[in-house]
Amino acid sequence: MNALSKTNLCVAVLGAVVFGAGAQSGLAQRGGAPDQPSVTVCGETYTPRSILARNMGTDEDQTTAFPPHKVTSNVYYVGTRTLSSYLITTPAGHILINSTYERNVRTIEKSVTALGFKFADIKILLGTHAHGDHQEGDALLEELTGAQVMVMQEDVPALEAIKPGGKPHPIDRKLRDGEEVTLGGTTLVAHLTPGHTHGSTTWTMRAQEGGKTFNVVFASSYRSPGNVTPDIENEFNRTFKTVRSLPCDVPLGDHPAQYNLAAKYARLKPGAPNPFVDPANCWLEADIQEAMFRAQLQMQQKAVRP
């Protein structure tokens, strides 16, 4: 029995997507490949295209600020509608996770300022993985704040290839799996969770609020590519085991839809329980992505059988 079957409380149905006549016709008119496989997790059905559309949204979604807000303790959301960026504040300066696209850096600055913090006080810049929608803005953010850019060493080659406007990608410290980053009494731990990229990183920290301690998880993307090679299969087998071993009370993600930000934000009310404290759904996104990953493997295996 695989890890998905052991941990997921919902039923995950793996298999090829079934189209109605209208869907087939629309796909043929677009000339695209079939959108498969499909998986159903907790009553919701997902396909590769639906997951990508859910994560990225429109161009406007990617660049329009979501209302900046406190998540818990010293953790704040300062990203856009579909690209997450998190500010972790400390007395010695601040940490930012994910600069997103370069064109969003000034938008992030406005969100940080709106919360009452100084953008120039960002001392450390971290990232979840080496794709432009999460770390393209690193060079500009370092230029504006002087922050140290710290990255997982397995992602260095991919990051060095991200050069908006020809600017070299800054890398001030290369991290290893399990390494800690500490500033002003706050410590974040880097967990290597490869597959989406070789250095994909899930960050964890402990936060105190209301006399309680919460385990905060800043999840990376666990979405597999269309073709799962043996190396990627091994990476994801490790990753899904790793993430489910992490203590978690507050699940976050590098795309807001991964933890249902919009719905949770709508429930934020003075005196009400914090909707971002959601241990029951800590690994729902991992369940969705593992279901898709295993369905892709199954489909590939069937395709090569004589």
C-alpha cells in the first residue's frame, strides 16, 4: 500500500479523464493534447490543466496584490492573488519568502509598507523553488533592500539561469537539507522536497500566539511534470514521505489556492478562531499532487506495455 492510501482520509480515484462530447469537441478545436489523467480527491476532480489554471490564474491575478494580512504571530501574507510571498518579521529585521516575478517586487513593497513595516528592513530572502514565478525578482529585491539571498544548493543551476534583464541571479548562501536560517529569534528550517525542481524547498517554523505554539509550514509546489522519469519518481517518493513527517498546524503554500487562502481570509474576524490554523488539511495539497503523480506513472506504464 502506498503512502497516499495510508494517509489520505479521502478516496483518491486514479485514471484517465472522461470527456463529454462538448469537452472533446472543444479540445479538438484547440488542437491540444488530451487533458489527462484526472484524479478525484475529497470529492474534487483535478486534471493537469485544472491544477495549473488554479495555481496561476490570469495575468492580472499574478500581478494584482491580495490584501496584505497577518497569518499568525509574526507571519504575514504580502503576495498577489495567485503567487504567494510571506513576510516574517523580527526585531532584527525581516525575512521574505518568494520574491515572485520581478514585476511584482514593487507590489510586494507596497503590501509590506501597508502593514506598517519597512521594506528596507528585509534582511534575508528565501525561496521555495527555482521557477520565475517564485524567484525571478530576487535580484531586484536584493538591489532595493540589500537582503542576503539564501537558496537550496540543488536549485543553484536553475536559479543561475533566471536572469531578468540580463542581471545575474544573486546567491549569498547555499543551503543543505535540514539547515536552519535564524534572524531575531525566529528560526526557519529548510527541508529538501524535490520533484517539482531538484532543489524545491519546504520551509517550517514555530510561531507563538495567544499562549500557544503553532507549527507553520510554507509548502513548495509538489506538482510533477508531464513525463515522470525514474529520477523524478525517486524524488517524489522521498518528498511525499518527508512532508507528511513534518509537524503542521498552519499549512501555507507558494500558490494561495494550495491552502484555500481566499476562503480562509474571508473568515478572518476579530475574536473568531484563526482560520489559517488548519491542521486537518495540512497535507490535502500533497494528497492531490501525489494522486496526480501516481496516475501519471500508471498512464505512462500502460503506454509502454506491448
